[in-house]
Amino acid sequence: AAYAAPFRRPPWLGRLQRCGQDLPADAPVAADDTLLAPLASRSSLRELTGAQPTDYLVIDREAKLPGYVVIVDRARILMGQSRPVLCDDGRFLVLGPL
């Protein structure tokens, strides 16, 4: 039998989908790097540190961010803006545009 673990649905994916269900289909999204693959069907998607004022933000508080993500830039995006909270399930945070 082949090792199936890489092909299993991650347990957190359902939580991400529930939090993102209210995002408008054509809304521009900026997300943590680790969420880009699950959100890849979005028409406009960028890494969180490149967020624009019109972007919805999708943040994973438990993300194991890759080394190339500049943590200071990520923190600046998260701290420096007062965006409306659309979903907060403890792990995932979805914020609306400015």
C-alpha cells in the first residue's frame, strides 16, 4: 500500500473554507504564504506582505512561515491597519478591505 498521508485533506482546510466562504468571488485577496495554494482559484491573489488597501486579508495564526517571508513586513500589515473582521475562528482571521 502506498503511503497516503500526502494525499489526505488537511484537517484545517475545512476551517479555512468556512472562514473564506463570505469573501466575494472576485475580491482581491492577500494571504499568508502557506495559504496561497488552497486559495489559488481566486482571480486576484498575492502574498500578505504585498497587500493593497482594496485586498481582503486571510491570515493563519498557526502558520509555519517560510524563511523568505519578512516577519517585520507581515507584522506591519497586521498591526498598521484597522480593517473590519469578517471571520475569526481562533486560527484563521479574515479581514475586509480598508
